[in-house]
Amino acid sequence: MIYLDNAATTMRKPPEVAEAVARALQTMGNASRGATKASLAAFRVDYVAREQLARLLGCPRPDHVAFASNSTEALNVAIMGLVDAGARVVGTDLEHNSVLRPLYRLRDERGADLAFARADERGNLDYEDLERLVTPGTRLVAVTHGSNVTGNMVDVARVVDIAHAAGALVVVDASQTAGSHEVSLEGTGADVVCFTGHKGLMGPQGTGGLCVAEGVEIRPFKVGGTGVHSYSETQPEEYPTRLEAGTLNSHGIAGLSAALDFIERVGVKAIGDHEEGLMRSFYEQVRAIDGVTVYGDFDVAERCAIVSLNVRDYSSSAVADELGERYGIATRPGAHCAPRMHRALGTVEQGVVRFSFSWYSTEEEVDAAVAAVREIAR
């Protein structure tokens, strides 16, 4: 199989990831639950991973890296834990349902005053519209770093400037960029950066989390066992324990830590350059095929390794099925959990076929995918 669905999950991962998970399953106990060798082994793995993520994501304090099961949970933790009833919250048309649905929930259950900054016909964020919507007293701006539909990226530092000028906090969804692009909590001035482990970080599914800037107080999304302060009736206040009720997925975190070791050795820039090179090669070839429409802005210097397209008026699902069944190429058709983005692009009915590349994708796979699209478009 030619696997080009890496924006959904990276199926091919460094070999040491599986090795670390298998080893953890045989050797690790429950972190922070006792002082046995097995329990301490789990604690050490979790702590090392926090340090790695703090370095990678520009978080000055490793104890402000809290684990979650994925970026969806992390975004729920951040959004629901920062916004009080009736507060003003601003999102964008680029957002995934991992952001949209918590925001709609705030509107429906807490009476939040909710607004969304527009995306243009190429899928770029309208920063002037964002600035118009972020009025003084706005509590939160939630923004993706990279669109999972178009691959277009957002200037997070610019968003932070707009938000902080109005007194708002900024939560960043780095699901599509962590591991392949520079994502820095401290460098951008963002207040929270949420990430998932199973995409660009090349770790196991069921891993992710959030980096929290110092001074940002998030109410616990869930409460329960922590292994410390057992006689307290409330969740401990200190990070990361306040956001980590229950047993962590330390087996998955062990695999994530191995993936982070690999990323540190290879380098984020090298990974991003490789993925972008493949994406550009694919784009330049398919854009010239008669009957193919490509979505997104490819004139910018930096973007995610995603190319979304349609072939004539064919259903995106039909095209993806043909690619899979006839050519053995895995892609993702449809709406990609990003309804506002598809409304902006005018692709609500047809959807799009998304090709997404990883460190393990090759030029040969790009050429095969181009040839397949060319044949389908005849």
C-alpha cells in the first residue's frame, strides 16, 4: 500500500516506537502509584517525555506539559477549562471539529458569545476580520496552526498580538504541525499549545497533551485519582497533576518518547523539508492535469505537507475508493471534520480528496499517485 493519509495518522513510524511500547508493556507499573521499581520506571518515562516535549514545543517548564489521549481531549481541557459563562470567544473558519464542537458547546451550555474569523476562497485566514472580532474583553481565541484540509498555516504570533492586545488568551491546535514545523509556546507568546502524538510526532495513537504557559490557570476537565493528596476532596492545584486525573497511557508515552528521540536526532527542519519537497512535487504535477482542481495557497513559503484536490465533478469518495481499490493508494476523502473550511472553499457537496505526506513517504510514491490521478481524470 502507498500510504498518503498521514494528516489522519502516521502509519509508518520509527521502528524504536513499537519496541519501546512492547518493552513498556512488560516492565512498567503505574506512575505515581507507589515506589516500586515498576512504578518508578513508568514515572521516569513520563517525565523524560515531558522534558522532550517542553524542548520541542518551547515550553519553559516541563511540569506544564500535561498529557491527554489526543489533541481533541487536550483542546477540550483547555477550552472548557478557561472560559466562564457568557464570555466572548473567537475561532476561525480553518478549525477542525476538535475546536469547533467545544466552542459550540460553550455557546449552547454556557451562553458564550461566539464568533468566527473568515477564511478566503484559498483557505487563508482573514487577519483583519479576526482583529475586528477580537474586541476588548474577549476571553479566548482558538486557532489552528495548520489546516488539515488545505495545509495552509496560520501566523500564530500575529494572532497572539491581536488577541493579547484585547486581553484574550490564545489556544493553539498544533495537530498538523508538531514534529514537522516550528511550534513554540514561548516563541509565539501563545498561552496553550495542544498537540497529538500520532501524527507528525510519529508516536502511538492515544497520546497527546497540552503545554501551558506560566500564569495560565486551567480548571480541571476531569477529577479523580492522582496518586498524591489522596485525602483531599478536590483535584490538586499543581501542574501537571491538576489536568491528569486517572492512570496515564504510559505505555503509549514510552512509544511517543522514542519517537521524540528520533525527531531530535533527525531534526524538525529536515523532516519538514522532506515532507514539503514531496508535497511540492506532487502539487506541481497534479495542478497541470486537465480536470483537476487543487485547493489551498501554494504561493506561500511554508505550509503543511497536504494537497487536497477534486477530479472533475466526481465524488471525492468515489475518487478515493478508486485510488485505494485500483492503485493501492490510501487517501482521505470527504469533509475531514472541518465543515467551516469546506463552506469557505465551496466544497460542501463534493468534499475533497486529501493527499498527505510524511517522513517515510518517497518520490516513487509521489510519482505513482500522480500517475493514478492522471488516469482517473481522463
